[in-house]
Amino acid sequence: MVEEPMEDAVESAFTQVPSKDHWFQYSIAPDDFDAEKVWKVIQRFRTLLGGDSWQCPFCGVFFKGHHATKATFHLSKSVGGGIKGCIGRMPTWLVESFKEAIRQKDQIKNMRKQITLKQNDHALSSIRVQASVIEEGQKRSSNSALASSSKKVQRTMHDTSRAAASTQLSVALCELVFAHGLSDAIPGSNAMKRVLKLAREAPSTYVPPDKDAVRGKYLDQNCSLRETRALKLVRDHSEIYGCSLLSDGATIHGCSLVNILAGIPISLPPVMEIVDCTDHLASGGSKDSLFLTTEMIPVAERIGSRNVYLYILDGTSNERSSGEMLEEKYPWTTLLHGSEHVLSLAVGKVCKIPEFAELVEEHGEMYSWFTHHQKPSAIFQKYAKQFNRGTGRKITIMRA
Ligand SMILES: [Zn+2]
């Protein structure tokens, strides 16, 4: 590139520009190239008769006026700007540079538009100030001979558009949380960090999965991934320490399930299996001991039944006899019963003694008086706060 002092370049704008062959010497933009300065590529003319004009070095066409934006559009080979795109052969990097220059101008325009929409947003109003600084900088650099370095302007513009994009991203993340009733910890979670990282690397053609894919293909994929991880974790540790299997029935939203968890020393018990009993029950079966045992055995075998030393089961009768079957099949195991079932049965019987029953009934009335009536509830809250050792924390009535 022909080196010219900056003052010269702008003031005597009609100095000879490099020929088109000059630009083909480069495979990428040279360091001192600046797409903001379109007149360093295009030759301008001023004649007494014809007035202002310029000639594109690549297609050779003459145009009237000295319109930098129009000239930039011409060299970017894009549609718009009130001028035809260049049909001459040009280095790709040169076309892309001018395209980028147009994109950046559009970004500033968009930022200003947003600010008009959200005048109150503090973050955006600071962007507005920055945007106008940049715009003035641009005007100066194209109009005056003493323009500040346009590289600097470009950098500031870049920073500004980045700041605007960051603010917009935060707003969008929070909108996602509010609109879908998600946890407010989601934007800062590791899963979201992963999403953002991958989004940066994804191609612009990326289309996110639709809801059928989310609850179908991807849910299955996620499930099998977690199963594989959990099994590996349990197997690795049970070889050294042994492990326990915990099982319990649960009915969630009318769906009858049996959950099987593995107890290992280094983490919370990973879920090994969730058995959906619906089909079994529909075909006339019940959640009896045989059914429970046949569901437990494959899990024990997957882990390596030799390394499972302890079975912790519920206190219900079907779980009890299922445990006995397992003990018979695997004689090295120990059997434990969850005692909360037995305990709740015992407490239930105690509460049937008339003196206790009366207490329970009175408590029930008091509970419903203070929780189901607005005025007593408000009065209760007021005094509860006062008497709660001055901590101001709410206390509630325990439900009988
Ligand atoms: Zn052209």
C-alpha cells in the first residue's frame, strides 16, 4: 500500500489511489487498511464542467457526486445504498471489509433505535452516549483533515457494540427465566455457561431443537448418558468399597413407580432405575415381593452382585419378603429395613388413645383457625415475629 501521511490523504483527497492490481497482492487485509476510508481505494475527480465524480477501479464505471456511503455500498457488492453493486472482480477480503463497515454502521443505527424504545434503561443510555461519540468521531474522520485515528474510532465502536450485545444478552436471559418460570440461578449456572460457549461456536445456520425433539430424542439421549455415567461411578467405587441398593415405591401424579438407588461413599446415591409399574398393574399384576425382586436383580447384576453387600428396603410387607428373596439369592448380603414405616404405624396407634385423640383434634382446629382465616393468620404472624427471639423470622403452626 502506498504510504501517505493521514493529513494528506484526507485533505488532498484527489491524489492518485493505488491501481486495482495493487489490492490483489494481498490475500488478507493489510494492517494499515481501513474500510472506513473508501476514498483510499476509489479515485475521485472534480472538473469544472462535470462537477464531482468518482471511478470504480474494479469495474471502471463512473459515478456522480462524492458520496462515501454509496461508494462503500458499491464496493461491498451488496444490495441497497441507492447504488448498484460492483460487478468487477475484487479480492474477497476487500469486499468483506466494506460489508463489515456497513454492518457496523447498521449496528449503531440499531442501538439508537433501541434507546428510543427503552429510554429509561440506564445501561442503554450510556450506550447512546458512546454511540454519539463514535458517530462524531466518524464525521470528523471523514470531513476534517485533523481527524483522529480512525482505527481508534473503530475500536471504540467495536467495544460499544460489544457492550450493547452483552446488555441485550443479559436482558434476554432474564426474560427467558421470567417468561418460563425458571429458577433465577439458571443464567449463572454451569449448564448455561456451556450453552453460551457452544452458541459462540455454532454456525449461523443453527436451528434449536423443537419441543418434540426436546421431550423425545434429546430426553432419551440425556437419560442414557446419565445412566451410563451413574453406572460407571457405582461400578468403579463398589469394586473398592462395595455398595448398597436402596429401593422404595412412589406414586407420582398417579403414576406408580419403584425407584432403585445405589449407595456409594463419595456421592449422593445415584438413581440406578426407575421402574414404571403401570403396564404391570394394568395387566392385573401387583407390586408384590416377586415383582420387586425381579426388578432389583438386574440392577444388582449390572453393578456386579458380588459387590452389593447391603439392601435397604422399605418396612412394608412386600418389601420385607422381597428382601428375604434377595438374601437367599445373594447369601453374602445384609438386609436393613427402613423403620419410618413401622414408626408411623406405631404413632398412629398411640394417637387413637382418647386423651391423645382429643389433643390432636384441638390442635387441628387451632391450625385451621389460624391458617384458613385471614385476620387470625395476620395477627398470629405479627406476634410470632415478636416472640421468635427477635429474629423477625416467620414461624408457622405445625400441622397435626
Ligand atoms: Zn465497481
